[in-house]
Amino acid sequence: MAGRRKTTPLFEIMSRNGNGVAPESERAPTERLEPKPGRVQAEWHAEAEDAPAERVRAARAEQVRPERGNESGGDAGSAAGGDGGRTFGKATVGGGVVRLPINYVYIVLSVVLVTVLIAWSVGYSSGNTAAQEEAREEIESATNAARPREVDPPSGNGVPATGPGQATPAPGGGSTPATPVSAPPAGAGGLPAIVAERTDFKAPGGYYATEPREAGLNYFCLVSRLPEADTERALEFLARNGVAALGVEQRGGTANNRLFALYTLEGLTRDEYAGRDNPQRRSRHESLVAELGRRWQGEERGTSDFSQPQWFRFSP
């Protein structure tokens, strides 16, 4: 019949190819779809050209992120927070471990060393002061006797110190002539005899046979530690100027260099020391000793000027 489309029967196709697929030679030709020229083709080319640029921008962004993280003071692990680490300047804390630069370790060790040196210096100074105080107590104590106790000074007797030969103001506004305190000759006035045999009590030109001080009286200690030769010279100088004195041997010396504490034998009672009885006696004696001390050092080349004396109550 004219106008009818010629087709291959189905059974014939099945007999030629068992899987029901026609040979490639007998297949109907397929049409390839080509992009139409114009707007669609232009857009396709634009997308193809933009794809490499997008990849370049993404790669650059990945490179910039870690650099910014490093500028903020943290590393990649810290920025991500993987181990919970924290950064403090150049010190890193994380995972129970503190990481410090080696310079920090040197600084810490230096601080510890300086602290130890300061503590040692303070302790040494305190111990040295205590040792000096103990030595002073031993020096100032008399042989075979407890250290004399210093009487509490008066709260102020209003009597100014005067030098030898000067006038002392009287309570009524007048003045009374000051007489130097003189001591009786050795061996007289209750003082023990001076002997040549060596004892612990140095006297001008020899030794007192026994202790010349009286218990309970206050005596003026001029120097607490003086070599024997200087003690002899000082005793003779004081005796020439009318002041009886005593050198009490101290512990700490040697057989060839004995040490003595220098006392005057002007004993004051408690009331005299406090100024309640005969208030001028103490001030005159102190002024006389101060003047003789200046002369002793200046004229006699003495080793002391008696500028740091102390009153002690004698308690045998």
C-alpha cells in the first residue's frame, strides 16, 4: 500500500538478536543537540571562564586564614580548640602542661636565687647582732659577780650638767660654785689597800686587795673593754685629777693581754641617782668625767674619751 511506513516485524527482530536490541546498522539515527547561538551559548562560555577564577579565590582564602590566626598569637591547634589550649603571651597552657620559653626559666631561677641571698643576709645580720649583745653583756659583767643592773633613770630632775669649776644654777635663780668631785687616797676612806700582788681589781700603781665597790650603790662605767696597759694609764690620769677609779678584769682576754672595765668609785645611792637626794652630785660627777675624757684623749693620747658611759648598780 502506498504511503504506509515500512517497518520490520517484531519476530524477525527477535530472531536476529536474542536480547531484543537491533544492530547498530539498523538503528534509527539520533540527533545531537547543539547549543543554539546567541544568549545561551554566551552564558555557557561565561560560566566556563569563571570556574577557574572561583577556584583561585577559594585557594587564596584558605591561605589567608592560618596567617591571620598566627598574627592573633595562637597556633592552628589553639585556633581550632582541639586540645583546649590557651595562650598567654609566649606561654602556652594546654593538656595539663605549661610550655615556657627557656629565657623565662632563667628569670625565675634568678629571682629565687636573689630571694635566698636576701633571706640569708637578714638572718646573718640578726644573728651577728645577737652575738654582739651577748658579748657586750659578758664584757660589762664583773668577775665572779652577776652583771650590775642599771637603775631606771629619773624622769627628769631639771639639774643641768656642768663642767668642773663652773657654777650650777640654784633653784632660787642664784648660783653656787661647783666643786670637783675628789676621791680619797687609795687605802683610805673605806677603800681597800693597794697591793703589788695581782688581783681582779686594778688600782693606780697596783691592785686593790679586795673588791672596793659597795653592794647596792650605783657606779659610773667609763669604758667596758680596755687593754691592761691603757687601763693603768687611765687610772693614774684619773687619780692625778682627783678621781678614784677601778679596773675590773673581764672575760675574753689572754694572759698577755688582759681586759678591764673602767669604773669610777663615786658610788651613788638610788635617791642620789634619781635626783631626790643631793641632785647636784650626779651631774657634777658626769660633767667632770666628760671633761677629763676629752683631756685624756687629746693630751694623753688615750684610746677613749669616755663619751659613752653608763651607770650600773653593783650587785655582788
